[in-house]
Amino acid sequence: MRPGARGTLWWRALAWVALATVFTATHWPNLQLDLPMRGSDKVLHAVAFMMLALVWWPTGFIRSVPLFALAAAAWSILDEALQALPIVHRHAGVEDAVANLCGILIATLVIIAMRQDPRAPGHAVRALSWRMVIDRPQAWMACAASSALGAMAGGVILVTAQSMLRQPIKPMHSALIGATLGIAVALHATIVVLMRSMEARVRAQRCCTTCGAPGVHGPACAGCGALVPEATWITPISRSLGGVPDRHWVRVGLVPVGIAGVVLVMIMGASIALSIRRDPVLQPYLGPEVDPGMRLVLDAVALAVAASVGLWWSRRAAQRIRARESFECLACGHDLRGAQRESGVGCCSECAEPFRADPVGAARQEG
């Protein structure tokens, strides 16, 4: 069985369960919730459809991000429209539909930001590691346990902080936000640990990136015949910023953060002008204020847009730096145009750091 086949089936089953849960919650007749704040239902709508989209994307039914976003948006609008049926006894509102679309937009930005560059070092190993991780029940149980602990810790921490600061936010609302943040942090940390452990195992056993069979010691896998470039087994130097040395932290780390901050300030300025946020100075000139729940959703969209722009800028900068690896050692800066290489793989003559190079591109540069 191909690595990840069983895990993909489990994930698809989880996606269908999530879809049924959200559909049931949005169409339960005469559902009444004791909401802690005006407009809190908008937050629930956005979170529900954001999580639904994030669960459905790894199923692989739709591999194009724009097409997936359009399909998810169409489903969110249909879901809201069906609530207008008399048999459901629910209210279909424009603001609820907008909240659904905001959740889809945030999920789409997260998907774009987290997508791996196929040309980045170690992409094939990371892809195989992910397929092997989701194949293991232990990984699913670890993610479930960490999510539960993260939800409890996040809710308790935010409720405690809210009570100490005496903020006018009800405890239930704080617990909901804290639990959501806690799940996100704990789940991300657990997946990172599992992925790093699996990547080390794949490299140590030299597993085929197509079939997962260990013991590949040649240009092709003995089991499935798939080509496995020697560059697959090169372990990059310690790089914490986009796969490039830490000395590029200003270009890859600090500059994108500044750009994200500028984008966020511009969006917040536009929100004030559109009366999404209330400014006491401009209050006589603005229209009615958006309710707090919807404003929280729009603020989350603003943060997602700013973060995705910063991450996109960082990845583009890292990609340009990695492109120089064909003629400059990223570890020491030594000129590699005279270094010997075989099938685009060689070692720096100064620091012995392995490097990858496109044979055609490197020959063009040397010429």
C-alpha cells in the first residue's frame, strides 16, 4: 500500500464527520444559544467554516487552491441559504454569510501560507514524512490529546488573564477564544515534533520518497523503480529562517514582519474609515458601528491577510537566496562555480557543506 493511503482514508472520514457536524449545528431547528456578547454567533460561524475548510483541504479531492476556495465559499453560502427553509425554523442572514466567507478566506490564506515549495531542499522527504505520519494511529491519538490539553490550558489562561485585567469580556467568550488558540498552538507543536522525528527516520533509512521502501542506495528505488536523486539525502545546514542561514535574518525575518505591520496598519485605517471600528474623534462623521462579534471576525481576517503577506515575502526572499546555491555556498559564501559536482550535487571546497545545483543552470552561469 502506498504511504499515506490509509491515513488519507482516515482524514477523509474525519472531513465528512466535520461536515455533518457543522451542517447539523447550522440547521438544528429553533437552536438557541446563550451567547456571551452581541454578535458572538458571527465568531462561531467564522470559526466553524474556517476549521471545516482546513480539515477538507488535505483530503485531496480538489488540489487547486482557487478552485477549492470557490467551492468552499459556494457551500458556505448554500448552507446559509438553506436555513431560510420553513421546516428548519432558522434565520438566514447576510452577516452570517459574510462571517462564513471570512472563515473560508482565513482558511485559504493559511493554506497558501503553509504550502511547501516543491523546489525547496528536502521537500520530497517532508512530503513522505507527512504521509507516513498520518498513517499511524499513534500520531492521531497524540494530536487529539495535545488538542484537548491545549484547549483546557488556553481557556484557563485567557479567562484568568481577563479576570486579572478586568476586561469587559464575558468568561465564556474568553474561554472560547483561548481554547481555539490553545488547540492551534498545541496541534502545530505536536505535528512539528512528529514530522521532525519521521524526517530523521526517513533520512536514516534512506526511504524511497514514492513507495516508502527503506534501503535506497542508488539512482532508483529497487522496489518501485522511481528515481531518487542523490540530493534527497543531503541534510541542509542549521537554517531556522526559510531554509537559509541565520545571517539572512534581516531580509528573511525582519523585513517581512515590517511589511506585515504596514499592511495591518493600512487595513485598520480602512476599517476606521468604513466604520468597522469606532474612532471617538470620527464618531460624528461615521455611520452605525459594526457589532463586536462581526468586528472580531473582520479583525481576524485583517491579521490573516497581514500575516500571509509577510510570510509570502519571507518565502520569496528565501527562494531567491536558495537560488544562489548553484554558484555560492550558503554556509560560507565561497564561489562554487569551479567545484566538482555529479548530477547537480557537490561539496564546497572550503567548508565541505553539500550543495545542490541545476546542471544546466550552473553550466550557463559558469559559461
